[in-house]
Amino acid sequence: QVPLVESGGGLVQSGGSLRLSCQTEGYIFSLYTMGWYRQAPGKQRELVATITTDDFTHYADPVKGRFTISRDKAKTAVYLQMNNLNSEDTAVYYCKADSPDLLPAHEYWGQGTQVTVSS
């Protein structure tokens, strides 16, 4: 069973918006730092944003002011609201969960969801 399931990707015009969702299990949501990463064709996977269990957030410079990461405790889900999208945002977006210090180090990745921004 895949512990992280992404959804919400698709095709959008430049300047448009999308919201990605990452559904996870309760223990992961409660203990793990969650994040969104992306990988464009021919490029390395890169950090987009992270959120801790205390709701501290961190954003990569290219998305600051345009993307917002958030958590929903009731739904045990993490979201990435993406506004003012441009062609540079085209990539496969992955949800990631990093284990807390109290557990042996490990991580989970989702299967990825494609985001395509047309100009």
C-alpha cells in the first residue's frame, strides 16, 4: 500500500492555478515532515516546499509568493496551492514524507502527478 497518494495535477495556462493534494496515513501526517518536490524533463528533482508537524513552512526561491503549502489534520492531507503558474513550473510533482528523529531515518515518496503549464 502506497502511503502517499498525490492528485490534482493537470494542464493549465500560464498565469493559472492548480492545487495538488497528498493523501497520507494518520501516523505519517502526525509525525513526519511533509514536502513537495518536482522534477522537470532533463533536470534533477528539486525541493518546492516543506511543512513540519508544527506548521513551519519553507519554500524554494522560485515559488515564494506564488505557492502555498498547507496541512489538513481532519483529512490527513497536505496541499500545494500553486498560483500564477508559468512554463518553468512544468514538472512531475512528488509528495515526500521525512521520518522524525525518534525513528530510524527513512522517507516515503508518492507516485507523482504531472503539472503542465502552457504558454
